[in-house]
Amino acid sequence: MGPINRAHIDQGGPAFQGKSEAARHAMYSVGDTIEASCWGGGSRIVVIETKDASIKNGRPGWSGSYQDKPDSEFGTWGYDDQIIRVVQRGGE
């Protein structure tokens, strides 16, 4: 996958905030590229590798690799409510 087209991100995507946990969990798929908020501020672009109904502390979430470092041995994870938007669907 090439660099993220920031204009595509700015067009917006599904509104994850205000949705139920089940609805948020259904709004993205393995292989999708998402933008997710970071606890310390800012955001990260991640390619989803797994979804889990209980990623940590009984909350639904995801794990994946950083879009700009796909070969890194270090991945990342987050809760569904950290997803800002889907940047690109897996098959697109």
C-alpha cells in the first residue's frame, strides 16, 4: 500500500463516536486501514490485522501494523472507541 491520501481522510468516514460497542465493532474489517486516536494526543494510521471482542479489560478492539511501517516487528492495538474513521477498505 502506498502513502495515505490525506484528502481521502479529510472527506470523513463512518462516524464511530456515539455508536454502541457492537455497532462500532461491525463498522470495520480485517484488512481495512483506519485512523485511530492516541492516548497522548494525535492519531495513527493502522492496517487492521485482527479484531477481538475483548482485546483488553473486556472491551472490543483491534490489533494491526502501522501503515508507514508494515514490516516492523512492533504492531499496535486499540479499543474500538479510539477509531476516528476508516481511511481505506481492505479491498480498495
